[in-house]
Amino acid sequence: MFRAKDLVKLGRQLIQGYKKSCDSLCSPWSVPLCSKVNLFSSDNGLKVEEAKRLNWQGRVDLAAAFRGLESMNFHEGICNHLSLVVPASNGDGKVMLMIPYGYHWREAKPDLLVGVNSKGEVVEGQEEVEASAWTIHLGIHKARPDALCVFHLHSPYATALGILKDLPFDMYHQTSCYFYNDFAYDQDYGGLSLDTDEGERIAKHIGNKRVLFMCNHGVVVVGKTVAETFNDTYYIERACMHQALAMSTGRELQRLPEHVIKHTKDQYDLERLYYSKSFFESFKRILDRKE
């Protein structure tokens, strides 16, 4: 008979094996963590038809993420941004997909999204992107080649906790444990993100974490796929909501014991990839029914 901790260990080993096998595939999600390769290299190793297919699938997923997050009020006006690195539709290198400036997230559609190259130039589509969007996202994508998907938003509760001076986010609820040792803070807000070095600066703060609280600003969530990043964005906001509501009572919060936190994190990690995909696909079905 396996003990619970043995099953957790076995599960983690299986996931690591799965990740390694995924990293060996010729797909837009195959860039390994901390790789030194040029994310926007002109050598995709893909035929044009396959590049077109992956480009379109990325557009479908990113548009769904925009609309799904908007439906939960995670957006702020038209100024927040999501990005995804995919093969260029012509098969020559990769592009960063973004929504053109001036469009509401509810308007997002696959063919509306534009493709931006490594210089911040629009090479797919006719519209322009917000300056702070490409300065933030390009820098993060280049510094974190594993982060093919980057979400920057001002979701209410995650943003609110980032305003508090004592950096309060902690392991008070089981959902919080999902992000144990996987979040960081940027306490160096200096105005609108228009400097071309801003993305690189932010990337240094996020390190190898999945979530960055941009204090006095918002939040950044990064991942390998739209599904993973969408899932993490939803759950970091929920974890922050639970904590903020508890803090609003003015009573002392009860932090979970360290061994429980670690165990819960291990349990989440066993199912994170599967659950992320299932959750995101459920949102896509809802959006399809609304069309």
C-alpha cells in the first residue's frame, strides 16, 4: 500500500516527466525554463501550415481569455493587457499577440488581435498596441522564455492587497496554498510603464515565480499556456478576495500550519495542468454559447 506522501512524491515525479516530454516537442509551448534561446528566433522548425494553425489556436485562446476575464470584472477600462507568444502566421519566427489599443476586452476576437515582433513593431494586423503594453510584455517574454503567456491586469482584490504597506498576502486559505512560494512583490512603482526597460525590470522582480504583486499598480501572472495563466489569474484573485474579506472584519487571521500549506501545495501541483485546461475549456464553451 502507498502512503499519502508516497503518492504525492510519485505524482510529482510523473508531472516532471510530463513536463520534460512536453519540452521536447516541436510546439509553441516547448521553451524550457530559464532557456537562453531567442524567444523570437526566425527558426521555428515548423512548416507554414503548422505555424498558421498554432497561430490561429493561440488567437482563439487569447481572445477567450480576454472575454472570460472581462466577464468576471478583472479588467480596468481598456488599459490592461494580455499577451501570448506564438509562431508567426507566415512561419517566419514568432510574434507576440495582443489586443489593439482602444478595444474593450469584450470585443476581443481571434482576428482582431495583432502580432508584434521583438522590436515592438506590429507585423500581423493593422491596429496599434498601447505603448506600456509592449514595453512590459516584451521585456518579460524575453527575460522569461518559459513565460509564453503574460497577463497584466488591475483585478480588484489582488490590486487592493498590493496597496497595503506590509505586503500581507499569505497562506490563510486553501486557495492561497496554490501559490505557496510562487509569488513575489515589486515595490518600486515609478509611474506609467513607458520605458523600454520596464519589462526587464519587472521580470527581475518576478524571478521564476508565477505571480507578481505590482504594489500600488496591479498584478502580473505568467505561464506556459493561456489555460494555465487564466487559471492562475482567477485563483490568485479569489485567494486575495478571501483574505481581504477576512481582513475587513478587523479580527486576527489564522494562518495555516506550515506542513498543511506544503501538503496542500503538493496536492494542487498534482492536478494543476489538468485542472487549468479543464477550467479554461469550460469558459470557452460558455463563450461559444453566448455567440
